[in-house]
Amino acid sequence: ANELVLDSAKVRDKLRSRCMVDDGASDLDAVLETFFVPLPVPAPVPAPIWTPEMIAAEQLRQQQFTLLEAKMDAQINNWIDKARENKAAGEAKIAVQYLHELKQMKSDLIQIQTAKRYPGVSLPTFRIEKRVRSKERFFQDIGENDMILSIIEAKNISPPSGFSMVDCYVTCGYPFPDADKPGLIKTPVVKNTLNPRWSLSVKLPIERKKKNFLRLIERKKLVFELFHSRFMFGDVSLGKVELSLMDLTNKSQIDAEIPIMASKRTETGGKLRLRVRLRYPLVERGH
């Protein structure tokens, strides 16, 4: 800033030259002296005398600031880890969100540390928010136009009358990529058990960029039927399971354990465990 400085001697001479008489010059000097008396320097403000109550209050304030500082520091480190994890998983968009929030957190931490140094400055108001961030797994080993359907196992199958165990297999018809030419999946037969395990995974072709496929996913369900295999006597149905694929519009994986139904309203007591995976959800990333 510019500072205006007056030369007091020159001002005094100009005022004296305009005076018509010499009489009273001494009085003029006295008056001029009153204009150029330096302003008094204010006395320093004495430091406050700390009472026991003030000391206790300041100690509590320091503890509160230290706790808040530690929480903010821990949150910053957590956000750094989350950003790195998402970047490594190919989730660049989520990683950038974490980085933007990190900038604000670091600014908040500096304010907390600054306020802590000044006695008497109260703790800033803050709140704890529970933030749920949508995150989807990204399966890099799956092709963009592939679906992996897994028939994993069945539990507690109810055997047909006259049988204590079953020789079980599962069939599933799927209506894509062409609903007019549905495909069929059939597992191997697992013999002599009520808890068969197949761990069968099949790669199915899909056409995620076509609107007809998305409508098909929203309308159709996959139907699985379990059978007891009887050589030469005809296989016996053990029940059916229906699996909706609608969750694939915003999820990349469905894990389900679904009751086996003897009819639409009657459960057999058994369950079929299934899994469906995509590279990424059907409606994300502009698809």
C-alpha cells in the first residue's frame, strides 16, 4: 500500500510566509507544533491471566481439535487408498470422484490445524455422513458381449416317491441372442445324492448394444429344471427355478440361491445356487 508522508518543516515555513506580521510568530510555532505531535504508541495488551478454569477449558479444546484432526487425517488416508484401488480395478470415474473429494478434505484439515493454534477459537461445526457409493465389479476376463452362466449346486433335493437319493441333472433354456432360436444348457448327471454339485460355467453370446436385447432381459426369465435321471424308464422332474436377469442392467454379477418349486406356489424344500456375470452392467458406460 502507498503511504502518504508529510514534510512538516516545509509545511511550517509555508504557513509562516503567509503571516503578515512577525508578532505572534512564537504563538504560530506553538500552534503548528500541535499538528505535528506524533501519535502516542498504544500500550501492549497484557497477556490474559490463565485461571484454572481457563486452563481446563483450553485443554479440553485441544483434545477436541486433536480428535477431529485425527479423524480427518484417517479419512484422507482411506480416500487415497480407495482412489488407488478403483484406478487399479479400471474404475477411473470413481477414482476421480475420490480425488476431487480429497482436495476438499485437505483444505478442511488445514483449517482445523490453523484454528487449533489459537486459544479460544471454538471447534468448527461438523457432522458425520454415511455415504454409500455405488460401485460395480469389473470382470476383465469376460468379453464385452459375453455372459457367463454358472450352475453351481443344489441343496436338500426332495426325491421322488420310492427313492432316498437321486441322480440329478439340470437343464436351462436361454432366449438370446435370438429369441426365436433358444439355446439349451444341460449339466452332467451327479449320482446318488440329495446335494449335487456341478460347478458348470457356460459362456453365452449377448448383444448388449441392441435395444431388443435389453427389453428381452427385462421381460424374460431363465427357467431351470432339475431332473432325476432314470435310464430306460424316463426322467422325473424334481422341480423348477426361475431367475430374473433385470439386475444386470445395473450390476455386473448376480449370485442367487433360489427355492426349487414343484409348482408356482409350492416349494419342494430344496434350493438351486446360480451365478451370472457380465464384464460390466448393461446400462453403464453408455450401453
